Amino acid sequence: PATQERLSQILGYHPDHARWVEKAKATETQFILAEAATWPDDIRNDPRFHNEGDSTPAIPGLPDNARHKNWHYVDLKTDGSVKEGLLDQKIEQLSKLLHPKGTSFGAQSTAQEEQISYALPWLLHLVADIHQPLHVGQHGDEGGNQFEIENPFNRRLPFSSLHTYWDDLPGPPWLRGNRLEQKAARLIEQHRPPTQADVSIWRDESHRLLALAYPKTEGSLLPLITEDFQQQAQEIANQRIVEAGYRLGRLLEKIFATGDSRGTP
């Protein structure tokens, strides 16, 4: 409960907090947390934000209004070293930025409050990203964004990028409220809690799943999502989102449960 209160307080300082409340149609911490967790994706289409190299007027209450697309992924070479992307590095950096300094949130400077309320949604989002195989991908197809597939199991979107397919596996983007909680409860019942490990392990786990992320069957026009592939991909996505949730929860507890400064577990 103390950590939940702390998270609610931090998110309340974010300049987009009112937007999250409006989208969630609720004020409970878990629902606002869910909206905040998708904010780093939402800003990709938000004209208030800019790509690296561009600029727009600063947003009051945020230290930075860049979209930071290279925070969302890390591409590895065949030897396991990093080729491009900052995903794993940013999880480490944001975790350290969120460390309590022994004072209440309101007692900190405005600059510190802006940094903390900015860092938290990014951390929520990136811990999920690093558990998704295509976010720890191969260089050349933008994590499956340039790999088009045919999906007979999705009437709404029968043709899409492979990345979009994987993003939608845990649930549609409009899943909110009680339906979201029910879905989460079912997933928790079906999957065991993971070991906590560390960010490099989370990254390497996803990278090892990459070979299973691409369909091999040819359809009429594009690589085809078969029933066997769909079942396997769904199981992987469910397992990884549960692991991300447990690990994120433990990480937030470690950061906020006491006033002591802690490192990433």
C-alpha cells in the first residue's frame, strides 16, 4: 500500500495525468498506472513531442519532450553484443533516477519532481518492452515493423506488421477497467512467478525467443499466421507479460518501499 500511494503521488504530478484519468474513466491507482504505462507509445503521434533532431516548444512539467524511439528496443549482434538501441541501458538509468532521496515528493525541487514523474511512465513501459521478443530484435527490419504478415485470426486486422501482431497478443489496446483486471487475474493464475534476475537476463531471455517470433509458412500473399504458430505465440506473449508484471512490481517495491537508495535488483 505504501508503494501504491507513492506511485499515485508521483503520477499525479505528471502534466498528462488529467488525460490518463479521462481515458481510464477512473481514478484508482492501478488504472492510472495502466494509462501511464502506454504513454511512451502515445507520444509517437502527439504533435507536442518531437523526434530526435527536431524541436517543439517545451511542455511545462516535463524535462524533455523528445519521443526517444531508440529507448524502446535493443538490437543485438550474433555474438550477443549490442548493435543499436538503448532499451536495457534506459531501464537501469531510470531505475536509479527514481531512487528516493529520503524526502517526501512534495519537498523536492520542481526539477526533481519533473524528472521523477517523467521517469516513472518510461520505466513502466520499458520493462514490458524488454520482455517482448521483437523489442530485442535483429537489425534490419525494425523489430518486425517492416515484416508484413497475413493473420486469418484477426478479422479487424487481417494484414499487419509482425510487430503489431505481437503487440496485440496480450490484449487489444482498448482493454481497460474491470476487463483488464479480469484478464490480468487469469494470466496470473495460469503462470508461475519468475525469478527476478536482472535487466541483462530479461534482455537475453527475449532474444532467445526471437527465432520463434517469425512465421515460416507462406500464405497467399505474405508469411501466414497458422493455428500452431498462433497458439505458440500467444503462450509466449502471455508468459512474458506475466513475467514483466511480476518483475516490474518487485522493482518498484525495491525502489519505493523504503527511503534507502537501492540499485536495480
